[in-house]
Amino acid sequence: MALEIIESCVNCYACQPVCPNDAIYEAKPHFLINEDKCTECVGDFADAQCASICPIEGAILDELGVALNPPGSLTGIPPERWAAAQAEIQARGGSPL
């Protein structure tokens, strides 16, 4: 049982201090999780603390490769709606965000 931080991590340091098992460590080009130390916070917290504080959607995956903060989970905007809004902005001649 271990979580994984992927390349979309921006090394913001939010997750490292909240890990109760000191499983998160700095590496290049992004943070990683020591799978031998990671318990997914079972026994300590109801939710994985790294994922609960991570500001990057999709940066932390569970053991099945599923994002704990999937697209839209932090903004509240479903990915399809975000894509449609970006397309509309571009169609008007604006710059997408």
C-alpha cells in the first residue's frame, strides 16, 4: 500500500511536512514517496494527508494509478466544462488560460 507522486508535482513542499510517516522526500524533478514508509495515512487520518493538501490536481495517485485529486476536484469545474470555456474564449479571439 503506497501512494505515488507524479511529474505534474511542482515541488511546492505542501505535502512533505504533513506526512505522518516521513515517507515523502525531495527528488529531481519532483517529490517522491517512499513506498516502504507510506501507509496512505491509514490508522492516522481518514484521508491521505498529502493528497488533502496538494494544490495540483492529479499529482498524487493511489496504488491503482487513480488520481486522488482528479481534474475538477479542486476548482469545482468539471474538465469538460473547463475545456468548453477555454474553446469559447479562443473562438472569441482571446487567450486561453
